[in-house]
Amino acid sequence: MLAVLGALANVHRLRIIASLQSAGRNYVSQLARDVGLSRPLLHLHLQKLQDAGLVRSQLELSDDSKALQYFEVTEFLYELSPLTITDSVKSLTVKNKNPGDLV
């Protein structure tokens, strides 16, 4: 749950999910143009989303033998309530040096 909340706590990642949901699966270069991000920055955000299980990727070869990495949104539905937050807090670990930073 915390990885999902962390992944969704960024406007760029929300825009990526919205773009993939409305336009369907897309390859990195086109998605970067659609959301207005550089490919390296898009990769960073896609990795965060993929680690949280919100998107998945598949590598495919184009007709001219170029490798294209396609991404698509996974189906997800999370319940956010005081109880789910309480359960998630039990698994918190501090990995950063800043006292308020989690996971």
C-alpha cells in the first residue's frame, strides 16, 4: 500500500497513468512526447509505477527490428481507510537519513 501511495504522490506519475488509461498501451518515446517529459525522466517515473504494480511493460520488436518497450496500466483498485492505513503503518521502515522520509 505504501509503495502505491508513494508512486501516486507525484503529478507526473498521475499524468502518465491518465495517458496510458485514455490512449492505451504506448511505447516510451511516444509516451514521453504525450506527457511532455524526457525519456530518462519518464523511465524513472515508469519504474516507480512498475515497482508499485500500477503499470507493466513488455519489450517488442518493431517491423524495422527496433526494440520498443511498451507500457500499459494494470487494473487496480485500492481501498484507503483508517484501517488500511493502520495496517500499512505496521510495515514502515525508515531508509533515508531525513527523519520524515519513509521507504
